[in-house]
Amino acid sequence: MDIQYDQIFLPTQMQQQRAHIKFKSLNTISADSIDYIVDNLQLLNRAVKYTKKQARGQYRNPTLINVKSYESCYPTVEYGQTQILLYPGYLRYLIIGHPINNRVNAPKYFNINITQCDGQELTLPQIEFGQTHKLEEYWDLYSLGVVSGSCIRKITVEWQNNKLIQCLYFIGLYGIILDIDINSIGQ
């Protein structure tokens, strides 16, 4: 299964519909266009915490995996790990980044592992922030070894600081979710 442009940016709320119209003329998905959406339109980069009601709505209208998670790195910790468990889904884009407000630091290094439904794991290249002054890093996972149509179950993000400083980062996951276990959501 290949994820198409209209599927990735299928509008599900009014703000998404308005933003969708603004970039409807775009005919390709690239890091630049995602960067524009995230920084300016905030179409996909929004916090989502599923409730059972929302899950039922998505079950009726299968659409986007849209998870944004802000993670805090405490001032006395140099290393930490976050796991995001997915319902069977088909992830295509992964964004790891620094909060846009620039008031706190992001971790220095990130290591990201993807666990597919068949148990195979894919390790992405290590991210080092501060080298190019980018606030976000983007991956098209198909170009990094994830096969189109592969089912993904879990994302593991490890971060490491070289200083004991407070930090914050976000994770964005974008793709298609086809099957939701309603009973496991919002608990």
C-alpha cells in the first residue's frame, strides 16, 4: 500500500480543512512542504490524545496517524527513553524536533528505533542537534528501509545530553491508521 498525498493530508477538522486549501496546489510531499505546514499552518503538528469517542470516529473514517508528544528531559538526567506504541498502522513520516518557542534546549543526540509488526527493527541514523541549527529533522521512512505497506507497532526514541540542563522535544508521526482497537484507547 502506497500512501498518497491526499491520504496524508486528509482533512479531519475545520482547521485542517482551511490549511488544506492553502497548500492544495502543492503536488509533492517533501521535507520543505512538511516544514512549511508544521511551522506555519500547524496542520499536522498538533497534540492528540485519543478518547474512545475520537477513536470511534477514526474507526468510521480511517485516516491519519497524527501523534505529537512533547517530552521533558529533567535537569538532573543525561539520558532517557520514550516509547510510542501504535495500533497497527502504516507510518511514512517521522519528525523529531525542538520546541518552536526556543525557550528551552533540545537534547543533543537522538537514537530512533522502529519496531515493525513482524518484529523486525530498523535503526535510523543518530541525530545531532546544533550542527546545522535546524529545529526539526524529517524522514521519509520509505527511503530509510521501511517497505511501503509495512505495519509498524512501536517507535523508541532515546535521547542523550552532554550537559545537565532542562530540555524539551517533540515527536510527530504521520501515516495511515487502518485498524483501531477501540477498547485500548483512552484508558
